[in-house]
Amino acid sequence: MIGVLGLEDGTRLEGRGFGSPGIISGEIVFTTIMSGYEEALTDPSYNGQLLMFTYPLQGNYGVSGDNFQSERIWPRAMVCKEIWDSPRHYRSAMSVGRFLEDQGTPGIYGIDTRMLTIKIRELGAMRAALAVGDESRVLKADVVQMARDQPSISSIDLLSEVTCKRPYHIAGTGPRLTMIDLGIKKHILKSLSARGFDIHVLPAHSPISDIEATRPDGLFLSNGPGDPERATKAIEAVRHFAGEMPIFGICLGHQIISLAMGCRTFKLKFGHHGGNQPVKDLESGIVYITSQNHNFAVVPESVEGTGIEITQKNANDGTVEGMRNRDLDMLAVQYHPEAHPGPLCTEDPFFGEVLQIMSSRCKVPAGGR
């Protein structure tokens, strides 16, 4: 198979196709992770996007299924320089190409991903389209025009696609957290469950009455894709419960809490995607290396007068990475403290503080429900 990738700026590249034949469009972004394609491909936060890997070789250890962050692939396509489709790793159950094929997802390799990365850094994330299949069909596809016809990612309801369809419960003996599933990764739930939390997971657009019915000790807003302003029900929930119970957030959840408290958000030029984003803790001075996947961020100047305290900033570009409101017991971070893929140095500091706040505030002591 061949593959043809088109960008809205007129760029058109021909390469080799793999995975499932098809024609798709979305927004192209790049990730800098050197391993962890299995986790990245199953991260719901990539819904609506063509995911390009800057590290040249992908697929060399195959796909085991052990590190999936959800039950399926969420990026609309995989873009890379080189694909290795004959893995020999002892845990491998299939190749990346077979994984994409089984999931109905197209991929392209053999193109200049370095040039594309530089282009995206200079011009910003762009709308893109990919055609994969037989040469006679693919070469006829006007992928540049299809890219230009792709709606803005801010106009698409990506949350309804990634969220759970019905509530579910993960039993624990500690404080009860109600999780708003905006596209949650499995390892966030594992990190919370390992600390004893009793977790009720609700769909993204759940009304306040459904949240109240779970009788939560605290509210947690997960990661997820797209523009935080589209998460209107979650914003409403934060405003309603602020001061009644502790509220926590990761990634999209961080942005939603900030919006609910009166801050503003904006779309980053090319986002933060990868496992090597430096985050400076303003109190301790420690710089953590973090895993991130987001296109939007909080406007720092908009925090003034909201009661929010900025606790962490990105050491590269100064964007807001952590916030708290001590009076309302709010705590949120922009990065993914559970990592997967990425470094684990922020897992204990964040989830440990969540447990500390919950244990001191709620009626049920940690480990004692």
C-alpha cells in the first residue's frame, strides 16, 4: 500500500501505507516520546488527531496489550519515519501494523517527520488528511483540500466519543471519589485505586443530580481531548460543588477547574505531547520531567482574583502546570502524574497529596471505609 499525507498549508507527502486502508482527516500533532507508542495510541486524549512520532523507529517491540490506556486506538492515524513490523519481543502479541489493521486505523511511514515537526513548531498544529490504500485510489485523493475542509477541533464534540457510556464502580475501602470521565486513562484509575479510593466513574456530560447520587467525598475530573470550553456540564459541576468537597483535576480536568473558577484558556501553538516536559514546582524549586498530552492551557494572567494559586510552571514556555485553591481544597495539574508513558517522579507527590486532602477532609479515613 501507499500513503499520501496532506496538510492545510499545501504540503503533500507520499510514503508507504500500513495498518488499515482508508481516508481520514483531523489535526496533526507530534509526540516526542522515545518509547510508549502502545500507551500513546490508546490514549483517548488523542481523539481527533493524526499522531506523528518524532523518534524515528516505531514498532520494534511490538504490541503486548499490557500497557493499553483504553480498549482501542484513539488517534485517527499514526505517522512515523520508520516502522518495524516483525517484532521479536517476548511480550509481543502482534505487530503495530496488525494492531492498526485490526482497529481500522491507517498509518503512513517513509516520510520526512523531522521536516514536518519543524513545520508544525513554526506554523502550529494544522489540519491534515491521510489516504492509505491502492495506488490507483490513493493518488486520486485530494488530501490537501480534505485537510482544509476539516472542521476546527474546537468545534467537535470529542468528549461524547471517548467517555464511558454508563457509570461504573471500582470498589475501595478509602474515601469515595466521583470521577468525571472525560477520556480517562486506565493508569490514572490504577494510581487512585492503589491508594484505596472507592471510585465511581460517570460519563462526561453527567448532570449534577447524578454526581450527588454517588454521595462523593470528593470530585475528580480526568484527562481528555479537545477544547475545555466544550465540557459545559463538567464546568457547571465544579462551580456547584466548589467549597462543598475537594475537587481535583488532571490535564483537561485542570483546565475545566480553572474555567469554572473564572480563568481563561487558550490553544497552544503546537501543544505539549511527550514524556520530557520540564515542570518547575514554585515552592520547592524542584524541576520534574513529566508526561503531557494537551493542546490547550490556562492563561496565566487570568488567574488573578480567582482565588487560584499557580503552584507549577513549564520550564520551557512558562505555561501553567499546577494550581490549587487552599480554601476550597482544589488541586490540579496539567501534566499526567501517572505517566504511562513517561517518568514516574510526579505520581507520588500528586496522588499522595490527593489522598492527604481527602483523608483530612472526608468522614471516611484512608483505608477505613
